[in-house]
Amino acid sequence: MKTVIVKELMVPIEEYATVPQEANLYEAVLALEKAQTSYDPSKHKHRAILVLDSEKNVVGKLDMLDILMSLEPKYGDLEAKGVLSQSGYSPEFIKSMLKDNVLWSEPLQFVCSRAFEVNVCDFMETLEDRVYIQENATLDEAIHQLVICRYQSLLVTRDKKVVGILRLSDAFTKICDTIKTCER
């Protein structure tokens, strides 16, 4: 694994879904769809959108969960109370949480109005130091970081600038492809 480097597996930022930080959710969804349809169909589809500042630097990321949570404003209240950071929920508790907090009670048409009202900068995930990896890092370093931090992706940097994204699915595919070459 020390012979495979991150830049060999990463998706260049030019091929990934990006939006400016002033974009709304509707624009983000369109950017994700455009990136998915123009990407090699034999590879895994993109599952996140990178948010760029005015100088095209990555300042945040949103994934499918961020988008879903942004459409139901009451998740923000639950998150503030620390309810969403707990684990080990029973199916009964999950159902009671839905009912007691009146989550997703509005008709689906309200999703359309919220998509234009919600700005990506209001719900994007801000980035921490541990989400970055150098483009010349080895695959073993990347996998270790993905596993320990439980990330779905890492932002790949060159000279402190994000140049791509290494997705867990791409690292996993590389490992699976190697396993398939094994002989007993």
C-alpha cells in the first residue's frame, strides 16, 4: 500500500461537484447532478458537494445527510440539544422522536420552497485539519485516516490548496481490486 499514492486515486476538484458559498440548496443539488452525469459511469457517483469561497478555495462540504437535515429545520433544535449526537437508538425511540418533534410533517411541496431559501453556508460542514491529506501521501496513510476519523472522504492538498477529493469508495475499490488478484 505504500506504493499507491493518494493522487492516483483522488477525484480532481475540476471533476467534482462544487458551488460558491452564496449558493442555495437548489443550486447545490443541480451541481451534484451535473457532476454525477458527467463523471465516468463505471466509477462511484459523487455523494457530496464542495463549497468554494470567492477565490475558489474549499471552505466547506455538504453531503446527503446535511442536505436532508437542512430541509427539516427542527433537526437544528435536536442537534443543539445534543440528541442527534447520541447513539444506540431503539426503533421505538426513533419513531417517537419523529412523532414527538413533529418531524417531516409538512407536505413534500415545502421541500421546493426551502430549496431556494436555504443557503449552503448555513448548513455546510466546516472543515477540520483531519479532513485533509497530502496528494503524495500513501494509501495506507489515507485508509488509516479514513478509518480512525470515520470519514467518507478526505480533501487532497498540494501546497495547502485543495486539488481533489479521496473518497472512501475509491480507496475501498482499490483494496477490493487487489483482493481479487489474490491466489490461494
